[in-house]
Amino acid sequence: MVEIVEVKTRKQLKDFIMFPFKLYKDNPYWVPPLIMDEFNTLNRKKNPAFEYCDAKYWLAYKNGKLVGRIAGIQNHAYVQKWGNKYTRFGWVDFIDDPEVSEALFRTVENYARENGMEAVHGPLGFCDMDHQGLLVEGFDEMGTIITYYHYPYYKEHLERLGYVKDVDWLEHEIIVPESSEIERINKIASRSFEKYGLRMLDLKNKKQIKPYAREVFEIINIAYNDLYGYVTLTDKQIQGYIDMYFSYVNPDYICLIVDKDDRLVGFGVVIPSLSKAVKKNNGRLFPFGFIDILKAIKKNDTLDLYLVAVRPEYKMTGVPAAMLSRCLRNAHKNGVKKAIASPQLEYNHAVQSLWRFFEARPHRRRRCYIKHLNENPELNSDKN
């Protein structure tokens, strides 16, 4: 028999966060999250998303042993914006036991009904900047610190419980091209820059980036507005992400493009891969984890393409390709061999089309599942 226990104490929250560390401890492809970040994200007093979200977390026990976890998130801003009475599930992990997964999802579904919701979908976080999507392809590929790993049996369990695809995200691996190929892309971009009066900032240090930090997130809110489930980031969230992301940046891998009035029209945030450093230290920054992270930032053969966005009116102007070519040119100079793109919606053709300029392959696929609670399977669809 499975016992479900709601997380109410700090000890239980620690158990909730640390469960995947036991479940995946021998898996070579799993990259642990930063434990400090997990505590901050799940803490109601520290995560600004709780201004518009409610959440509950549960642990599953069987024969006295911890065997699973799940979070239920009620994102009121999402419901108001999209008109979908959906509850999110996230932070889901469990052993390969149908009784355990059924008990966890039944708990979230009851939570959704209690809130007057009509469906459950996920895995999703509090907002679009959190980890999202269940891994359904690419189980033998190394993950990144902005994505979760899942065993292949997760997919089988969800589908057995009546969950179906709502949308997929694709992750691409890009081989850093030779300098001659990068120059070809630069020439294409240069013509666009001349036509639209744009220029790329020559960044030497972090101080030059800071004045544009808020404008970066202004563009994110505009460019991502119509993407699946997106909810506008608040001022408090934006400041938190500035503190988080811009502490890791290397000016060689940040691209800012402005118009003739110095207004930011597009940006690319690329960070040297922290996967190996975080895995080596098992998600801990201290006592020595931060040292390995600093080393990874300075010298690395892999980049993670975190954020790329342009103002809608510049989508088809060659700006995105120009940003990538600048970052990859510096990557080539620094001995980087490949870059890993963050998950991109499969129907986001503007981004997917970028990879035609490079030697790239889709190497992981993530899926958002949905289950309508009226138990009529015909209403479960792959459309939002």
C-alpha cells in the first residue's frame, strides 16, 4: 500500500528535493539540480512566483520507504490569461511501480478538482523559466542544469494513467562550425544590419551588459507572450533572474543587438556548460562546487544556449542568426566544440529554422502531457 504525505516541514522538503539524488545516483546522463536553487524555488517566501501561484508538494512511501514525489501547482495568472482551468504538475519522480505513480497522480488530480480545475498538465514549473517537459527521447544523452532527466518508464506510466501529448519541446546539439562558415553567416547578417540600421555591441566585461539586463527580460515577455503556457514575468522575478543568470555570464558569449537609438532589439545568452561541474559536486555549491563552476565558466568545450529572443518586428531580419554566429565565432576561438540549445517548442518555427545554418541534430525531446478530468478520452488532445 502506498502512503501519500504532504510536505509541511523543512525536513520533508529536504526529502522532496533529495529524492532524485537517490533515484538517479548511478545514471551517467542525469545532471543534478543545484540544491540551493531547488530550496529557493520551492520556498514560498523566496520565490516571487508565489505572488500568483499556490502549490502543494507530496511524498510517496511504500513499506516505509520513500518511493516518489510530485508537486501540484495552481498558477492563477495562467488560468486568467489563457482561460484554461488547468492545474500543473511538476517535480515528479517515482520508482518503476504503477501503484506509486497512480497514487501520486491521483493526489494531484484531486487537488485540481478541489480548485475547480478541469485538467492537469505538465511537467511544468511555476513559470516558463523553470524546468519543464518530460524526457521522452534522448535518454542516453547528457542533460543540462536547466532540464530534468527522466527514466524511459515515466512515459509508460503517464500514458497508462490517461495522460496524452499536449506539446513537445526539442533540444538540438550544434557543432561549432569552422571560421569560414561563420563568416558566411556574418555576411548574410551584415546585409540585414545595414538595411535595418542595427549594430552589435562589442562587449568587453559584465559592466557593459548590466544596463541592458532589464531590457533583456522586457523582450522575453514580449517575444514569449504567445508561446505555450507563458505568463508574464513580474518585476521581482526579473530581478531574481538577473541576479541568477548574469552572475555566470562570459562577455564572449553574450550578444546584444541595438537599433540606431540604442534600443535593444535582440539578445542571446550563452553560458559555458555547468553540467559536469554540478554533477561532480552532486548539486552542491559548497565547499568546493563553486570552484569547479568557475573553472567551467572560464574553460569549456561545450556551451549551453540558454536564452535567445528578438522583438517580433525583427524576427525575419537575420538577427537571430547573427547573434548565434557571434557567440559561435568566439566559441571557435576559445576551443569550444559544440553547443546545446535549450528546449524549444516544436512549433516555434522561427527558432527551429535557425539550425539550418549549422550542423545540428535534435538529440532530446520533452513532452507536456495533459489529462482532462471528465474522464472522456476524446477530449484529451495535443492542442492547448
